[in-house]
Amino acid sequence: MAHFAELINGIVARVIVVSNADTASNGVEDGAIGAAFCHNLLGGEWVQTSYNGNMRFNYAGIGYAYDTARDAFIAPKPFASWVLDEATCRWTAPVPMPSAGGPWAWDEDTESWITV
């Protein structure tokens, strides 16, 4: 099974599962074939995503942005102070989470981790 994300203005509106038979040519999966299948069936713009994150960095979720330059699905920014890690296309805190103690939660006002 393959997963495809519908984009509206670059934002994921929904993710659907498509049969391998509708995404392959001569037994070889092709994202363009699957995207065309989704478009013909439901209209709109579709991009393949991977449940295990082995393509486009992250599995697409509703509300995620699709960055065409990075060819990546990127989650909404959780806090104003967090920065995008270009290697993973995931948001990271400006201060690493402590490895001991916890559980930890991010406090945006102090830009630090606090125990909860």
C-alpha cells in the first residue's frame, strides 16, 4: 500500500492509502502514477508520502507543509523559538532537552525545559 497527501496551497489536507496496483507500472511503484490516480479519482494535487519516513523526510500529517525546494513534509512549527533542522526537516528546540530527570516540557517564555 502507498500513502498520498492532498495539498491545498502547499498544506496537507488529508492523507489516503492507495493500492499498489494503482501506483505501479510493470510492477515498479511510481509516485507520479499514484498521484495521477489520486487526482483522477478525487481531483486536487497529490504527493506521495512514506509511513516509515523513507521519502520526503517525514510522513505527511494534516496541517503539515510540503516544501517543494526541500522535497519535504514539515510539521507546523511548535514554538516561535524552535529552528528547523535542515538534515531532518524537523523542528528542534534552541536548547537540547536534558537526558536525565523529567518528564520535560518546553517553556517558551523562558526558552527552557521544565519538569512537569
